[in-house]
Amino acid sequence: MFLLKEINLEMGQAEYEMFQDIPANENGSKNLCNGIPFENFSYFLEMQLARQFQKINQYDTPTKVFIFYHDKLPVGYICIRTEIDEDWKNWSGNIYYAIRKSERNKGLGTKMLGYALKECKKLGINPVFIKASAGNVGSQKVIENNKGLLLRVGQHGGRWYKIDL
């Protein structure tokens, strides 16, 4: 059983532990929750919820954050940037995600992105732009398994894709 759930202030220990099982800095992505004490987790959730109201700037965009569950276990997070400009499209795209280390290489990233693409469709985001960092073969496979069309490969090996919904 799979479930994609938008973050909320009711999330607790299980979700916190998931964030702790995802490295703080990996493949160009930062997990700002890794290493914070549990008593600060609610502040982290509030900060993530507020991002959906963010104006596009060089540091952030309007973003919705979701947790993906497999058999009630939170296995990863996926963020949908609901608005991007050309700079964001060229830098990273509409979506970024991470799977907890203990649940990798099980096909869950492919499932999670598939569920997020359904959310993108509901939000009217089409096409979806997404980037896999250089050397992140797992992420490349996740995107390609979800019909990602390779647009370009950067000089350092990053791969930019487009997914038509």
C-alpha cells in the first residue's frame, strides 16, 4: 500500500526518523531536518508548510512538500515547486526528492515520483521539469521510469529531463 501525503503539523516521530535517515547533504540536495532535535521538528514542519506561499526568488519558490509512505512507513519526501521561472527550470526544475537510506534500491523512488506527477497534474503543472545530479544513476532511472525525456546533459554530468503529463 502506497500513500503520498502533504506534510502537516500532526506528523511526528515516524516522519522525524525518516528525515534523520536521509543524509543532510547528498547529490546537491539539502535535508534541513537532519540532525535537528525532535523538539524542533514542529518548527521544521511549519517552515515547510509556509514555503507554498513563497514568492519566486533566487533561494526558493512556492513549494508543496509531501511524504511518501509504503505500508504505513514514511520512506521519503518529495517537493513540488508549483511555480518556477527560467532560472529554476535551468537549475533544478519542478521536483526534487529523497528516499531514506534504509529503503533505497527497492523501486520506491519510481513509485513516489509517479504519485507526485499525479499531484502535478492536479495542480496544472505540465510539462514537469526535473534534474538528476551528476552521477546519481538511481535518480536518472527513477525519472526515466516515469517517462522522463532527456533534454540535455550538463558539462559536469547533471541531466535535465522533461515529463509530459
